[in-house]
Amino acid sequence: MTVTETRPGPRAATAPGRRPPRSTWRSRLSRFDLRCTPYLFIAPFFVVFGVFAVWPLLYTGWISFHKWAIIEGDQGWAGLHNYQALFADEYFWNALLNTALLLVLGTGVQLAVALWLAGVLNRKLAGSAVWRAGVVLPHIVSLLTLTPGGHLLDNIQRVYDTVDFWLALRNSLIISTTVTVCCVLLSSLAGFAFAKLPFRGRNALFVAVVITAMLPTQLGMIPLYMLMGKLGWIATLKAVIVPALVNAFAVFWMRQACDESVPYELVEAARVDGCSTLGTFWHVALPAIRPQAAVLAMFTFMATWNDFMWPLIVLDPSVTPTVQTALSSLASGYALDYTLILSGAAIGVLPLLLVFLLLSRQIVAGVMQGAVKG
């Protein structure tokens, strides 16, 4: 008896007009997810930061090689003439020397004290949470503004009678909340991509992020104001919100948080279970880096709330005031009324205290330790 061996033939091709098998679609989506999602995670940072931070700095460098008049604008190529005049100015060298001394001496002392204090607070102390909160709280609000006097309510009423402080509080709350939520979310996405997702150019792009963190954004304020004028955003809240949606330090902070708190084993396990990259970030990485995200949220909210220079330049204090520009209006008279100014300052710090109280547990945990202990 002869046994005939039967071999399976080739799989029939999918007829034109018919959908391919579900496994084929899943494999295509999986390949797209692995290759393209990391770039989608970092794209918002590079787009916003490139347009509203890097481009103004590059344009400032381009203008420095031209003759420039306030009214007429560009007067032609000047070459190195502006730099020669700058280097010949004694005031420039004095300012550079003072800045270098302040940087070296101040940074060295602060770093030494910070390391010593962190080591002390990281020990097992009675009431350690209170001591740690006491370290963070002075960075949010000065305790001098919280000392009430006998005429506090009368002075607060005078503040609201002098300027539209309700409008200033509302604008500052809208700006700070929007910037904080977007900055934490976008920075977490970019940080997770740089820390845990393999893609081409990852190291080079992260080095670019670190380099841009050292560039002073104040140098690009004039080109940024010109850009806001072309976009029609002058005297609108968008002019303050959009440029601050991302920053390089936030991406660096969240990248370090993901690198320390999210083990590769969890990411690989999520992939084995069929979770997408976005799902892995949302369900695995984000809960692990929540303390560090709370710290970033607090400092971002505080920095945005206290920002004064850019809102003063791009906003109209009488139409779109913020708390800081409103306080500046209180101090703009010929004779300074310090009771009025300090009363407005006391009102202005209340939202910062509220944010600290809401995030206090996460902030204290995130400042002193990571989300996962090895």
C-alpha cells in the first residue's frame, strides 16, 4: 500500500477588492506603531520649540550681522562691525565678568548646600514630610506676604477698586493651567520616547534638546514679538500660552524620570500583551512617573504664574492683564502705596498655595525619591 504525502499548497492570494486578513492589518499597524510613534511623541516639542524659541534666536543672530534701525528696519549687511563695537565697550566686559562671578560662586555654594540638605532630608527623621515640605514651600511663596494686618480686608477691597484684579486672576489661571497641563503631557510623551523607545537619531535629537536648554530665550524676545505681530496675536492670551507649551528642561526632567522609574521589563511585557505604544505610555509609564510629573507641574505653574517680562511686552495691561502686570500697575504711581501692593501680592499667591496643597504628597515624594525603588 502506497502512502501519498500531502503538502499544503501556497496560500491563495486575496482577491482584488477584498480586505486582507485581520492578522495582516495588525502586523502593519504594529510595524507602523514601532517605527513612527516615537517621532509622533517628540514632534510636538520640536515643532513648538523650533518655531517659538529656536527660530527667534537664529533670527537674532542674523540681525546681529546687519545694520538695524528702529523705524526703518534692516539697513544692510554690517558684518562683524556690531561685534567689534561690542567688544570695545568696557561696560560689556564688566557685565560679563560680574555674570561669570555670580554664576561660579552662586552655583557652587547652592550646589553644595543642596546636596548636603538633600542628604539630611533623605534620612529617617521624625516628621520628615513636614521638613521636606518646608524646603519646597519657600520657593512658592514668601511667608512675609501671609502675615495679616488689621486693615487686610480694607486693603484687599482697595486693590479691586484700583485695578480689575478678578480679570487678572482669571487670565493668569487660564494661562498657567493650560501651559502646565500641555507642558507636562507633551514633555512626558517626549521623555518616554527618548528614554524607552528605540528610533533612529534618538541620541542626536536628545543632545539637541539639552543644548537648547542652555540657550537664553530672552535673546529672542524681539523676533518673537515680531512673529506674534504677523500672527495677529498681540494683546491675546495665545501669545503667552503657545510659546510656553514646551520647554527643553521639562523634556530632560521627564526623560530622566522615565529612565529611572519605568523598567524595560514592564514596557516589553505590555507589548507582549498587545498594548500599543500610546497605551503603554498611558497605562504603564504615566502612573510610574506621577510624582515627578507633579513636581514638574508645580514648578511650571509657579513659573508661568510669576512670569512678568513677556506678558508685560506682548499683552495690554488694560485689556488682558495678568496678576503680575496688575501688580505692576499698582506700583506705577508717583508715590508707592506699599499696603496696596502687598495686599495684591497676598491675593496673588493664594492660587500657588492651593496648587501646593493639592499636589503636596506627590511633590514631596517626587522631589526626594523616584517612583520605583530599585
